[in-house]
Amino acid sequence: MEGDVADAWQARVQTIRGAMGVCHLLIEPDRSGAVLLDTGLVGEPWFIRRAVRKLGLQPGQVRAILLTHGHLDHAGNLAWAKAWSRAPIYAHPAEQAHIDGTYPYCGVNRWCGRLERAGRTLLGVGAAAKIDVPLADGDELPWWGGLRVVHLPGHTLGHCGFYSARHGVLFSGDLFASYFFNVHLPPPILNSAPELIPASLQKAREIGARFIVPQHYDVLDGALHRCRFEALLARRERARSAG
Ligand SMILES: [Zn+2]
Ligand SMILES: [Zn+2]
């Protein structure tokens, strides 16, 4: 039964695996379109085009572009994706500065800014895209049987997940990364507001999602990532009580 439920929604997710992370196409119930969740690292439009084609869809059938946050490995193809599909971009307004490459990184987070600047130069990042629809915590979006915006700040100030109550799936962005050899929070240099991360971890846990899908992972298995997320939280709790 568990397997059937998992298969039901996983069959409606097309993964787009890039050099650094995984973007997703969430396929509408009648397969008349899809929404694109994150756009990958610069230079990967070919992967997105191929995935859309594989679903038998035209670029114009991408209904919206949802952005978890504005780091380069998520927003790298944002301007291209918008021009190609003409779909509006949905993201938290705090992410515009990341998309534009103007976020005022400070402290240890300055290294993230340096890495992004180097990446932008190296990869020849062109014009930035404007967020069309600003998102806020609790917003309900109409796609995929309904998606709720879950603001999970810390990694960036506008970092958001998307929760499908219908399928019990939380798309958790960069809240944590989930590989069989390493389940971890993003490294400190990548986090703009680390003091907000514990509350966001707790908030994600309290949603009670049966399945979790991050953006950096090995296999599309929402039950596995949810188990790993719980194990990560338990490990943090043990470390805290030991320390
Ligand atoms: Zn990130
Ligand atoms: Zn990332």
C-alpha cells in the first residue's frame, strides 16, 4: 500500500538531474502541463528541454516556474526558462537579490558570495530574471493538486519549500541534502541566516509530511529522504544533549 501511494505521486514527478542538484517537473493530473521547480545550474537548459519533450509537452505548457531560492545552482537558468516557456516566476521576494547577484553576503557567508561571483564569471551568467509573483508563507498554489508555500528561512532569507497535502510530499529545497553516504545541512558558508535554521527544521518536521524530496539527493524516494531527515534531526538532538 505504502509503495502504491508513493508510486502514485512519484509517477507525476519528472526529475532533471544536473551537475549539482535535481530540478523537478511536477506534472498536472491530466498531463496537460507541468510546473518547473527550480531551474538548475547555468548551462543546463538542454536537460530541461529534454525533460519537457519526454513528457510530450511544449515549452508553453510549463505553467509556472517555482523557485526554492536564488542560489546559482537553482536559479542559474531562470532567465532562459522564463524566456523559453513564457511562464511566470514564483519566489519569495527576498530571493531577488540572489537572482540579481547583488545579495550583500557578510561574515563566513562571504565565501558563498565569492563562489557565486566566480561561478557567474566562469559560466557567463547573463541577464537576471524578475520574480513575477512574490510568495509568502502559507500561500496556496493551484498546481499538482495544490501546493502550499512553506517559508523555511536560514539557508537564504527567502528560502521556501512547497508542500502537497494531497500527496503528503514536502519539496524541501536546500533545507538539507540527502545522499546515502552523507545526509547533512548545507555547509555554514552557504547559509545567509544560520540562526533561523533550527526553527525551519522544526517547522518542516511539524508539517508531518510522509515524503520529503530535497534538491540535492541520490534517488527519488520520498520515504527514504523523510527517514534520513528524521535521523539527521535525531543526530542533532543527541549532539546537543551530549554537548
Ligand atoms: Zn542553496
Ligand atoms: Zn543547492
